Amino acid sequence: SKGPKPAPSCSKTNGGKKSQKGCFCPEGQVMENGACMDVTECQCEYAGQRYDVGDKWDKEGECLSCKCNGAAEEKCEAMSCKSNCDDDEIEVEVEDECCPVCRADWLTAVNPAPAGDMNEPLHLTCAVEGIEITADNVKWYKYNPGEEDLGLLPKHYSLSNDGLILTIKKMSDARVGSYKKQWYQRRVRGASP
């Protein structure tokens, strides 16, 4: 009988375009390792590794998660990423990584103990390293007593456009005492740059 050349196999389930004489597997089967097998049992192959029907793997370079559906066919979709960052971490996109990573210690105080004069403004300044941020990434809090978001108190405080400078508009006895006891804290809420 005549059939395709090369004969159907798991790597080429329809075989080739040319024809040849010989013995061939029945319809719906392919020749694999010298024996006929059902085409739906064919493994998938990626990067030189074989996967059984139902197996899953990630194509990291393409940011895809794949599953072998049989007949040497895979179904792939975009990787799903889960953010598990702590309160003091920020989610950062890193080149050549499919999913964002959590970064801690990305925010530092430039002037951790500035001196302030009565009735004068005082600037508290932060710096970031290795990431780009917006003002939405940084929140300033007065944390003793309570946790007041200082960005919501424009009468006494102002924030720079990038969120890295908090200005106490007018130092008073209450603010001097609070600051000296380090009642101002820089904190990050899990936002993406």
C-alpha cells in the first residue's frame, strides 16, 4: 500500500507530503519507536524535553504556561502571576522576568534626623534605589498615636509630586516632639510602579 513519506509519527502526525510504498499504521495511529500507537497518546516536546498528556510546563522566555493535550499538541496561555508582597515591599517588574517580584528596602531616608526651627517648614526626604515610582507608591504616616495618612492633611503637610518629600509646613511644639521621637514613618503600600 502507499502512504505519506515520511510515515506519520508523534513529531509529524500527518507524515510528509510525498508518498511511498510500505506498511503503515491504521488510521488514527502513528509509528513511534517501531510500533503503532494511538495519535492521542503522543507526548509533547519543548526544549528537548518530552511531556506526557496532561503534563504542564512553563515557557519562561515566552511567559507562557502550557499543557500537553495529546496528539503532540500543546495548549498555552499567558502565565498568571500572584502577588504575595508584604506591606513593606513593592511589586516591581524586572527585565527578563515574566512575573513581577517583591522588593524590600527600596526606600531610604535621606535626612533621617533633620533639625527643625519653630514656625519654619521642615522637609523629610526619601530616596529610591533600582526602581521607578510614582507618588501613589509612597505613603507618609504619623504613626504614634494612630496611623494618620499625612497626605490627607494638606493644612499641615504637603507632598512632592513624586511622593519622596514630605514638608511639615510649620513646625510647632507638637510636631517637634513627635518628630524627635520618630513618630513619622515612611511606609509603602503594595502598589506597582
